Amino acid sequence: MSTDQHRSRKEKNIILTGFMGVGKTTIGHHIAQKLNRPFIDADQEIEKLLKMPVTQIFSTLGEQKFREIEKDFIIGLCKTTRRSVVSLGGGAFLQLAIRNVCLSTSYVVFLNLGWNAWKERLHLLMDNRPILQGKSLEEIEVLYHARQAVYACHHWRIDLDGLRPEEAADKIVQTIRQAWESSGPMDGTLTDV
Ligand SMILES: Nc1ncnc2c1ncn2[C@@H]1O[C@H](COP(=O)(O)OP(=O)(O)OP(=O)(O)O)[C@@H](O)[C@H]1O
Ligand SMILES: O=C(O)C1=C[C@@H](O)[C@@H](O)[C@H](O)C1
Ligand SMILES: [Mg+2]
């Protein structure tokens, strides 16, 4: 592979997607530190833009407006920003335009946490994830499974069950470094490394 191709692979953003609460924000911080790259959390950037928490955006402007802002923000980011680690909101990949721009400009890593492990974490999420409000555990499980189809659009998947955030970040960093150096295809499952 030419030096130019190496360079362009290193320019790409690394984007984390997956269901809410799987650890995109937490693990994204670690990856950015390890790679010495800027870290961008889409939810936090939208909160800064609108000067209110996501829960308040949902309650005052509604989910539809949040989704429009989320789409504009992520498309703008992918078109203007390079070399960053980006954690998306858990619902971002529901939008085709977001999936397309992420997959075509960046490395997309799907953080996969099994349902049984995820539900142990529900108590940490219930108060500040508006999508969960008023839903029974059964309804949340239906949502969890329904959402998996959109996360199937990715370059790599990492299975998080039993991993601490730092261990997950190490695995992802190892695979990213290999992709930077390799001339082979850039997709697969991180458990293969
Ligand atoms: N590997 C892990 N093991 C245990 N707890 C974790 C792990 N990763 C994250 N957590 C905890 O789970 C909660 C949700 O994590 P985080 O906010 O990073 O998820 P997220 O994927 O960014 O969610 P969202 O899609 O809503 O933005 C936090 O309380 C975090 O400390
Ligand atoms: O899964 C979702 O739909 C969401 C996840 C969060 O990251 C926030 O983007 C918001 O709470 C919506
Ligand atoms: Mg997050």
C-alpha cells in the first residue's frame, strides 16, 4: 500500500455506535486518550449547542426535533472533521443518512452488549435516557432487539460482555492500528484479533 493510502486511513474518524448505555461515551474517552486524538460525544455537543440536557431537548422540543439536530450535527461533523474519536447517541443509526455518512467517511465500530448484561445496567440509565421513560422491561427488550438491525451496518463489531471499558478500548485500538498498517479489507469482528 502506498504512503498516501496509509495517510488517508489515519485521517479517518473512528465512530462508535450501538444501543444506549453499552458504553460508547465511556469507551470513546479511553480510545481517544490511547490514540492521542480529540474525543467528540455527539449527545454532549448537541447539549452544548442547545444549552440544555438531552432529556430537556426531548421534553421541550420533542424527539423529532432532536433527531433533525442530531442528523445535521453528525453529517456536518463527518464532512469537516478528521482524526477524531466520535461517540454517537444510541439512536443515531436509526437514520439512513447518518449511517451512510458515517460508513463512507469513517471507521464505524459497533459496540455490542448482550441483553442479559445490558439489563444489569438499566438502573444507571433509567433517569437520563428519555427513550426509556415509561417503558416496561419487556418493551425495552423489544426495542433492544429491534435496534440491532441498524447497528449491523458497521466496519467492526466488538463484543463487550465481561470487558471493562479500558479492556474494550485496548481491543479497538489494537484493531485500528492494524487497519492503519494493513492493505487488507477494513471490516470484521474485533474478537478475531
Ligand atoms: N464496560 C462497562 N462495564 C460496566 N459499566 C460500564 C461499562 N461501560 C460503561 N459502563 C457504565 O454504563 C453506563 C452507560 O455508559 P455510557 O454513557 O458510556 O453509554 P453510551 O453507550 O454512551 O450511552 P448512550 O447511547 O445513551 O449515549 C455508565 O454508567 C457507565 O459508567
Ligand atoms: O437510543 C436513543 O434513542 C438515545 C440515546 C442517547 O444517546 C441520546 O441520544 C438520546 O437519549 C436518545
Ligand atoms: Mg453516550
